[in-house]
Amino acid sequence: MPGPLDGIRIVELAGIGPGPFAGMVLADLGAEVIRVERPGGNPGAAFGHDTLFRSRRCIALDLKRPEGVEVVLRLVETADALIEGNRPGVAERLGVGPDDCLARNPALVYGRMTGWGQDGPLSQRAGHDINYIALSGVLDTIGRRDSGPVPPLNLVGDFGGGAMMLVTGLLAALLHARSSGEGQVVDVSMVEGASLLLSMQRTMAAQGMWQPARGTNLLDTGAFFYDVYETSDGRWVSIGALEPQFYAELCARLDLVEELGDGQMDPSRWPAMRARLAEVFASRTRDEWDEVFAGSDACYAPVLSLDEAPTHPHTTARGAFVEVGGTLQPAPTPRFLGTPTDAPRPAARPGADTHAVLAAAGFDEHEVESLLASEAAVQD
């Protein structure tokens, strides 16, 4: 079966990073996503094996030509949503902004994603994930005690605060459009999305349960029972024994009940307890610790590498990774028992589907040939 979003058609004005990720998630869930690339494609993307570009058809258009713009607007006429991630004002200058598109299709959901948002004093400034999570307050909370902030890859701004908020916003607006017939613009700011992800920590701070200093709190490596430890073979394990019953299980498995059984929530004892835990974990290999904690509720897991994660017994049993075009990739998620999703398809080359997409959109053969001859559209 094609998935729960079967019948939803989305035009994706191709970009990098979080935009393609949002398109990938929607396509994984069964939406028909048509990726609009510029001729030649994005030189920074490894098409064919790029996970972020899988499972959708790709058309190559020159949006600096009026004919290319007209193609987008005609695609919009039968689309449910559009995704764009340009700097504010760029889509308008190209002629594919919200007013242009909604004039063709008043029920369209126009999803826009930027770092700073569509307005405000920083809206026209360049930036990347690290800048957005810095301004949101997220970056300042991540890091060990007496160290500087540690960027958590680009997961929080680009993909969590950006792409996943865009997917959520699009789906909510699509539900509204289905019931009302009215489209709208969805403005996603990665700064605001990242701020929203920090809601629990802000709540804890308001309750006096979160201290400003990095590495001094329950979830930021301040607590010795919520951290990672190095093993004798230079690998690592993770411990998240927050609740008393899980902490008791941790101490029992480590044979440290008498030494560490009391005082879990006494921060004054954390440095000494951390040192003892580090000493114990350094006495065996990671695989040996896997055996010690097998079947336990101590909230333990080995820290796996990118290569190791797909082959873990739990991962393989769940089918959490799939091979797509010869490349191992994360499988679509979440799972739907009533409307299971199709297997992902390899990423299409820029322009690989231009002729087919144009024909399906109602362009006759003469129009298609004219667009290809003018290079407003390109077939690879």
C-alpha cells in the first residue's frame, strides 16, 4: 500500500538539508512529491544514493525564464501543497511566491521554511543551524561542565526545529484546507522551532529545577547516572537510570549497591560517584557490558557507530534500515498498520522525470517540446 498520505500532491522547490528532508518524510508517507530542480541540479547533493532525495519524481526547470515559472504555477493548480526554503522575498521575485500560487489554487498550502522566519530584523541575514540554535538558547544548554557549548550536529535547528515543524505545519494546514477549502501560508522559523523543542528545559528552569550552568543538570551530563562512559576497549556505553527503580537495577548489575545505592539525588556526591562509575566501566569491554546488562531495566545501551547501528539485533528485527538503490538507509517511520508505506525508491536525477511530469500535468506534446527546446525545462 502507498501509505496514509496517498492522494496528496506536493510541489517541492528543491533546496538543501531540511527542505529535502521534509519532502522525503512526506514522500515516505505516501504523498506524491514532485521535486523541482534547476537545470544541472544541486552540485552539493549526491543524487541516486542521497537519502534525502528519495521516493519522488524530479523535474528540472529554469525559474529565471517565464516559461519555467509558468510550469510551476500549472503544477500548483492541481497540487495540495508547496514547499520552498529560499531567503524571504526570493520566491516572490521569481514569480512563485504565495500570492502567485494561491491565485492559481486558493486551497493550496504554501509551506515556507527559513532559519530566522519571514520577517524580523534578521530575516534577510544568512545563517545555518548552529546560528539558529544559538539564538534560540538551545546551544547554550548543551555541553559539559566548565566547557563551551557543543553543537549537536545540525539535528536540532535544521531537522527538528525546521523540517519536522514544516511537516507538522503542512499536515495541519492540509486538514484545514480539506474541511474549509481555504489554503494558507505556513511560516516555519528554525529559531522558533528549536525554541519549542526546549520547552521542557524552560519549564524546569521556571520551577527552579534547571541551573544555568552547563553540565550541572539531570539531562546535560551533570548527573552521573545520565551520561556516557568509556570502556576498556576505547568504546562507550550510555546510562540513563533516572528513576529510582532503574538506578537500583544499575547498581545491582554493577555490584555497587553498598557503595552507590544511597544518595542518587544528592549533587554533592555526584563527582565521587561519577569517578567510581567511570572506574568500573573502564574495567571491561563494551561487549562484556552488553552481556552484563542483557535483559535489564537499567536504561543501558551501547554507543554504536554509524556502521554498527544498522546491524544491531533489535534494529534488524524491526527492519529499521532498508537498502535503496544499493545504499543502506533508514526505513520510513513512523509505521502505519492500516496503511503501510511502500518501500523507498532511489533518488531521481535532476530532470529525470521532466517529460513524464509535464505530460501528467496536462501539457500537450507541442508544449513539452517547446519547453525543452527553449531550455526552460530540461529532460535528463
